[in-house]
Amino acid sequence: MKYAKNILETIGNTPLVQINKLTAELPCLVLAKYETFNPGNSVKDRMALQMVEDAEREGKIKPGGTIIEGTSGNTGMGLALAAVIKGYKMICVISDKQSKEKIDILKAMGSEVYICPTDVAPDDPQSYYSTARRLATEIPNSWYVNQYDNPSNTKAHFNSTGPEIWEQTEGKVTHFVVGVGTGGTISGVGRYLKSKNPNVKVWGVDTYGSVFKKYHETGIFDENEIYPYVTEGIGEDILPENVDFKIIDGFTKVTDIDAAVYTRRLAREEGMFLGNSAGAAIKGVLQLKEHFSKDDVVVVLFHDHGSRYVGKIFNDDWMKEQGFLE
């Protein structure tokens, strides 16, 4: 008999799916690494499990302990799965711009959720970064995950996501495109693919209001680049240690409206019910058209599932409020 001993054993080995209508103008084959097939419906399941198991090996968390993390929702879900199976408590600290669905799903998985304001500096005591750190100092037998700087984040994608893409494309992948937040996915996958073929190009998708593109191009951390944005799951107002800028060949920025509109188009034109960052990712691929030729194989990674965004991206009233829909 073949079966998983628990839900954590179903993480990984997600499919590659061809994108057809939205990429018809491109000369190349475009394949989506479809991460919603993970049990927590996002790519973050991979690094969440890696971070927890590495912390267990290193003695950073003990039986009956509490996992604490600042998250946009998906990492929290992956950690919540691990917490359920391994017997830990879970506290998620989340910003108030995240969808209600994400918050409700975390609670459904038994997580305690703290909601913090978005429009404060990272070092402000009210920020979700600061709140998560503070809780970890106050709660006995707790472990602050810190996905932004935790090397197990990148390690997970070097060990699993990268090799899967290489094997699934039979080594023919020429470009990897992905939205960048903590940096673990782009750095881990990019490092693996370049170890197999240094000519593979790695492109990050950034959002307006985030620091990544400007920093990559100039080496300057420009606070004038930082301002509120709507797109969830990508972009940062900090420089996470997991972002390996040497691995990344370039960034393209996608507007909030394009990210939202293309998320809806993926559902209606490709049958792909995905999250906000997927719309940014596919629009990023289209913006990079001049970099592709007819023999190229472009892999774009889609992070999470559309069920997290039913009240926002897939809600006409919300879209009209944002000025994204007439």
C-alpha cells in the first residue's frame, strides 16, 4: 500500500502546467510551477516544514513549545500544519492589509492570530516584525521563526523546488521568474538551477512601494521607494538575509492594478484559481518578453490559492473601491 503517514509527507512534487492564452504573444514555452497542490495550498509549506525540522534538530524548540512568526498568511499556514502534526502551539502575527480569508484560515487551523498595522516602520513596536520578536521574549518555551533571515527558508527550495523544476523540464529550463518577498524561493531555486546550468536566468517580480529593484540595480537602500501597496505576498520594506542578490539577474516591477487584474485573468482564461502574487508573476513574465526567444523554457512559480482572496481580488465591489475595475 502507498500512503502518506501524515499530511506533511504530501508536501512537494507539485506539477508544471503550461500557460496558453495569456502568454500567446510570447515566443517561448511558459510553464507554471503550481504550488497550490501543497496541502496548505502554497509554496510556503516547503520552507515552513524545513524551518521547523531544522529547529528541532538544533534544539531551538522543545516538545509542547510555541511557534511564533510574523507572516502574510501562507507561511503561517505551513507552520500551522507542522504545529498540528508535531504538537506545538502556533501564534501568527499578521499585518492588517492581509485578506480576512487568510486570517480565518489560520484560526481554523488552531493558530492564535495577532493583527498589526501595516503603515508603520519595521522597527516600530507595533509592526508585525517587532510584535513577533517581543512575544518570543515573553512566552516561555517559544521559538521565533524569522523566515526573512532563517537560512532554512532558502535551503528548502534548494533541496526540493529547484531539483523538481530541473527534473520536470529535463534540464531545459532557461528562465525562472518568481515574485520576491522573503527571498527564500528565488534564492534557493535560483542557486540550484545555476549550479546545474550557469546560463539559466533568474528574474524577480517586485511591486511598487518595495525596495528590491532599486537596491539590486544601485546597491542603495532608498527609503523613498517605500510606500503602502495593495499587492500581497511580494515586496518588502526591509532587506531579508534570504534575498541573495548575486543569484538574481534582474527585477521587474508590477503595479497593484496589473497584479489584481491578471490574477482574475488567470482564473477566467487559464482556469487557474490563484492568489494575488500569481497575477504579478504572470504580468512580470509578459513584461520580460524582450528577453525570451523561441527555444526558451520559462518557468514561473505561482505561490498560493485563490481561496485566500475571495473577499478582495475576486470581489467586484472591492476591486471597484480600489479603482481596479470600472
